[in-house]
Amino acid sequence: MSRSLIVANWKMHFNIHDASLYVHHFNKALNYHRSIEVVLAPSLLTLQPLSLQIDRRKVRLAAQNAYSKDDGPYTGEVSFTMLSGLVDYAIVGHSERRIYFAESLELIRDKVTAAIRNDINPILCIGESKPEKIAGETKRVIHDQLITAVSDLTAEEVKRVNIAYEPIWSISTFGGEHADPTEIQKTIDYIRYQISELYGASTASEVRVLYGGSVDDQDAGGYLALDGCDGALVGAASLDYEKFVSIIDTAQSIRLAKKKD
Ligand code: 13P
């Protein structure tokens, strides 16, 4: 069983001072679990100072975004090449970027490829909107987002991709509807099935699939207990270090329970 991945996506919250204060408290409150990988995705600006404040054996950093080219005349952008060595992960294709910044399937594919090229593990976000769900298009949307995003990768490279299933309607920014874990199970199974169709069952078993969408300390266990759910991508609740620590501890209890099964 691979390590569970619990990621805090701070989105556009916390300046350098707030981020540093958070990590100060978080470092003290965090219980280390060997089988849980903990990742913080702060703003780009705070990555460097936080890298000096965290213990990398216990906490890893992720970028929330980066550009697909390695360098060049792209005013305002930061490349994966520049982030290499500073972060272990990068969130790619978050629905807020797809929606607010019009990121296309092809751009997201190029970002996934660039992350891998620069030795950064992508956390690829995929998920359907409410109208798409109502129209029964969840599988088609997931299929298109997933297949395009990994289309330049070999099976070996795909193993490094972490897929975060975040139905848009369940994200706090977009309505935050509570998702029924049994419904989420079906999509997690479908995601793995798709990877297996493309790259074979053994590769599919190594790809981590996470859930994200209004995960908090109260309901995290319901998602983490799902078969094949390897972690969580947490937005709003991760801004409260006590809640985030509680989610990490829940992930550990669920692992122990799964092991006993
Ligand atoms: P919330 O947990 O605030 O719904 O955000 C989820 C998310 O978008 C994480 O990437």
C-alpha cells in the first residue's frame, strides 16, 4: 500500500507572516505518521520562506500552479524548472484555474508533462460541474480530462501522477454540496479503470487517487475509508491547522483500520 497523501491547498490565502505563524503552530501540533505524506500548498510567494521552516522529513511543499514552458518571455509566469528542488508536488488543473483562468485540456496536459520533466509530482485535479453531473456526463468529463492530461506520459511517468477527484459542485468556493461517499466511490473506481485501460492494472494500482471537495475534520473519514481512496486535497479546512492535523490523524486511523480488514 502506498503512503496516503494529505494535501492542504491554501489557495490565495495567507501572506508570508500568516503562513509562517501557521507553520509555527502546525509543526508543534503535527503527529508524525510514517504512512502518511503531508503536503502544504501555500502561495508561490511563501514557498521559499516555508521551505526553511518545515522539516522535510515530515512535511512536503507543493506549488498551486506553474507554467508549462521551462523558461522564456512569459511575463508574470513561474516555471516548473524554477520550482524544481523547492517543491515535491504541484497542483495542476484545479477547477478554479480551469474556470477563472480558462485553462484548456491541452494546457493542463502540457503542465503535467512539464512537472514530470522537472521531477515534480503532479496532483492533477479533475471533476465535473453540477450541470454535467445532472446531464449524466460525469464519466465523459472525467475521461476527457484524465486521458488528455496524461497523454504525453509513459506508464512509468504516470505512476508519479496523483489524481485528485474534485467534483466542482462539492468545492466550498462553488457551492460546497456534501458529496455522498458511495457516489464518490463509483468515480474513484472509474478513474482507476481508465488508467488500467490505458496503462495496465499494475500501473493503475500504483497511481494515487485522492478526494477533494469540502473535506473537513468531521467528514474526512467517510472519504478516506473508500476503497482505493489514497488521500485528500483539503481547501478551506486546511486553513485551520488544528482541523488539518485532525484530518491527518483520521487518515492514519483509517489506514490502521483498512490494514486489519
Ligand atoms: P474546499 O475544501 O474548500 O472545498 O476546497 C477543495 C479544493 O478545491 C481543494 O483543492
